[in-house]
Amino acid sequence: MNLSQFRKHYEPLIQKEMTALIDSLAVPQSLKEAMNYSLQAGGKRIRPILLLAVLEEFGIQHPDALKVAAAIEMIHTYSLIHDDLPSMDDDDLRRGMPTNHVVYGEALAILAGDALLTYSFGIVARLEHVSSDDKIRLIDLMSVSSGAEGMVGGQVLDIEGEEKKLTLEELEQVHRLKTGALLTYSILAGAILAQAAAEEIMALSRFGEHLGLAFQIQDDILDVTGTSEELGKTAGKDETSEKSTYPSLLTLPKAKEKLEFHATEALSALNSLNGEPALLRELTELIVQRKN
Amino acid sequence: MNLSQFRKHYEPLIQKEMTALIDSLAVPQSLKEAMNYSLQAGGKRIRPILLLAVLEEFGIQHPDALKVAAAIEMIHTYSLIHDDLPSMDDDDLRRGMPTNHVVYGEALAILAGDALLTYSFGIVARLEHVSSDDKIRLIDLMSVSSGAEGMVGGQVLDIEGEEKKLTLEELEQVHRLKTGALLTYSILAGAILAQAAAEEIMALSRFGEHLGLAFQIQDDILDVTGTSEELGKTAGKDETSEKSTYPSLLTLPKAKEKLEFHATEALSALNSLNGEPALLRELTELIVQRKN
């Protein structure tokens, strides 16, 4: 299976898993709808696909893989819901659709985010085919990568960075935390489920780090070069808001060089794995070449 | 030790534990401050004290008890930060101090809440003196009691209830979820750390349920009978906002009867425990008689 077939196969399964997980909750209908709305709004499902691709490279069919993938996508989705709030990025449009608070109001959007985050930990705690020790590893890393020392911390730095010109180092730190941490977690979660050896986990961690930066640099580049239609969100927003980005700090050609550098490093990290991780290579290419 | 001595002994230790846990985070200074601000704003620490009291009744000094107590108080605190937001209850004052978003702005308040919630799961995952199996039990129940099927769901019902007159049954469901679930969790977490037997966990669960309702009915009563100074928050707010409360649905004397009923049921649940759980009895009395 190439990446395109792999995604075509798994994307509906990821969606189905998330829907089933939300459906199984005995909760107020409005909350269920608000949680589901953003989970069903599409998106690239890069994090679940990364986790599943890692397992595929290890040749493992894990019966709980989709659940963990769904839990990670829920964390990603909660972060988008909160980021889009008026007091944060104030975005009305996400993936071409009205954002959660536009549809459900701010209060329910905040609570739907809280609920998705909280549920993710419960989903992992209740996995049926993973040892308690491995569940604890998954939960520990999940908390670090999505919390104050990871994604949430990155969002704080991102907001604070809007008020000043960042150095390249500071910008990289924002991205490492805001986007990189959860992307890397997706990869490591796959490795944990695959019972990967320590050196393989190290290599995948390095892969994840560079992939995360490449992903974010491409995001910055697309904001300059893409159209709102392609992106499904307002293009050129960074420039209007005078936000520090790779193109603004480095110029567009240099940002593209930087993107190329991290993509190459990501691919080279894969060389230390046994076997030929074709899907992960293709995913790296996809992230570099994506249009949205 | 009676309850007053017990609280005097443990309250500074709980505070110290929370401070140490936040200090150990490598996170942006502003985020650390916002997280700490609400944790240091005082409060009754009822949830940590409940957990510690349960362990005391079982005669157990558990080296990780304060960490779990701190994690639960962080979840409670995150819920207060989010509840106080302008789009939710819009409270400027909490425990006699400006609320988190008044001091740090909405964005940072939301993120500080997110970070506290996420960290709580990590704290439990990293306990050093609890088996992975028991950590998973703690995390599973933590997720249920604080998430969509617990506290967050309760907050949704509470907000929706503001727009209509609730039945007594609906009001009870709001409280069961919004306040009761995490209170009960505090008790059960103590029981899990104490390796309590199944029937003891059942009894404590029943105790927690009635205690939670008693707690909330007293909250409703205090809103009518207390002063803002005593409460550290605006008194009479429920009446002004025409919110369904026990006094408004039942009249004040009947609400007091209901409070007495749940307090009695809570105490009677304790009878099935071995030994004489003096602290938990005193705590029940305290919750019924509190002025804030």
C-alpha cells in the first residue's frame, strides 16, 4: 500500500472510531454535538496517520491502534477549538467551516474542548490490549506533549510572540512545542504500541522533531503563497498581523531552504530504522509538498 | 487529631505540594504564574482533605497521597478558572480575589486551565509508589469524573439550565455531575491508594454521592442567606439571575430539610465501614454548617 491508499483505507476508520467513542458517552446532547462537530470537520488526520504508519512499518496490526489514534486526534481537535476562540486567534473559519464557537457559542466550545482533552486520557486508560505499564507510558507522554511543557506552552509562547519580533530560535521553540510535541507524540505512541526498541524510539523521536518543524515552516510558507480557498482558512493572516514567521524572519526562499533542511533531516533519521519505512518517507514528502 | 487539627496540618502541605509541582515545570513564566495564581488563591481544599481523610481512616500514610490530592485540586481549580470566564459565569471575584482572566486575560486563563487539567493526568502517571494497575484505575476514574460524563457535563447542564426552570430531578443531576463527581472521585482515589476492599469502595462511593449533594444544596442556601463578604463572591447571584436552585424550587426550609437528608444518608453510608471514621463524619458536619 502506498501512502495514498493507506490514507484512503484508514481515514474512514479513524472517523468511525471517533464517532463510536463519542457516541458511547452518556452526556448532554448539545455537548455531544459540539464535540462531534469539530471531530467531523475533516482535516488531514496527520497525527493518527503517523501513528498508524509507524505500526505499519513495524508490521504490526494492533487492535487498540485506532483508539489511540482517535484519542490523539481529539487532543489536536480540542487545541484547535480553544485556539480559534475570540480571546485567542479569533478565527471564524477552520477547514472551510465555521469554527466551533461560531456554531455553538463560546461557553460550549470551551467545554467541548475540555471534554475532548479529558476523554483522551480516559480512552487510553481503558484500552483492552495494552499492558498497564505501557498505558502509563502513553499517558505520561501524552500529558507532557499536550500540556504546559508541550502544546499548551507553545500556544502561550505563540500568543506572547505576537506582540514582539521573535528571534529564529524563539520561533523554533514556539513550533517545537505548539505543533512538534503532539506530532512527535503520535509517532512515539505508535512505537510504544509496536514495542519498539529504545534506539528505534530515539530515531523516531528525531524524525518527529524535524517533521514537526518542516510541517510548521510549510504552514508559514502556505500562509504567504496559498489562497484562502486552498487553505480552508484566511490566507495572508500572518502578514496582516505582523506575526513572526519563517518567511518574515528569513525571506521566502530561505524559509524554503529551511523546510528542505528539516525534511532531509527527518528522512535521514529514518535511515537508522530497520526495514524500509516507505510510508513515513512518503508522509514527509507530503507534508513538504502539501497545499493546505 | 480532630478535623480542625487535621486540616491545619495538611493545608500547608497541600499548598507546598502544588507549588513544588508547578515549580518543577519548564514552562513560560507567564503560564506558570497564571497556573499558580489560582492554586494559591486559597479555598477550602475540600477535595484534597477528603482524600487524605480517607487514607487517615484506613490508618495509611501513603507517600504519594499529597501528589494525588494536589492533582485533584488542580482539576478543581481549572474548572473554576474556566467557569469564571466571561462566556461562562462571568465572575470577576473568586475567594475574595480577582479571577484568573481578570488578572491574566482570557487567553492565558483558558490555557492555564488547560495546562492544569493536562498536568493532573501526568502527575498521576508519574507517581512513584503506586502500581501501574492502580494508576490506571486512578486515571480512568479521574477522566470519567472530571470529563463529559462528569464535571464538564454538569457544567453544560448548568449553563443550559439557566435558560429554563429545572425540575428537582434535573437540578440534582446538574449537581451530581458538576460537583458530586469530583468530590466522590477524591474519596475513591483515597480508597484506591488505601487498597480498600470492594464493599468499602461501594460505601465510600455512596457517602461521596450524598456528601456532594449536601455540599451543593448548602451552596445554594448560602447564596440566599450569606453575605458577599462571608462568601468571598457575589451573594444573591442565583436569585438575580433567576437560576433554578434548591431554595427556589423547594423553598428555603424544604431545601434545609433536603440538606439534612443527604447529610444523614452520607453519615449512614459511613456505618458500613470498619472502624470509626471520625474525620469523615466531622467533614460532613462541616460541609453542612459552613458559611462559605
